[in-house]
Amino acid sequence: MSSLIRILLAIFIPPVAVLVTTGFGIQFLLNIVLWVLGWVPGTVHALWLMNRDRPLL
């Protein structure tokens, strides 16, 4: 899946982006909980998961 589409999903529907990135598991369930508690924590978690393995530079 395109990175742009995954980033847009992470911004608007974070659990779907996490599901596509990591599959069904603890990160997906954690993201749903964070998303229910607030849009920002769910979005930050989804973006972090998508970029945690990439170097900054």
C-alpha cells in the first residue's frame, strides 16, 4: 500500500492504518483504545508505528 495512503489513513482512521501496517494484534487493540480515548493519541500511535523502523535521516 502506498505510503501516502497509509499516512492519510493514520490521520483520519488510525486503527485501519495500524491494521494494515502490523496486522491484528496488541498494537491494533492498543490503537483502538487510544483512538476511543481521543483522536490525537490514536493518530500519534499510528504514525509512530508506521515510522518506527525508518531512520530519521
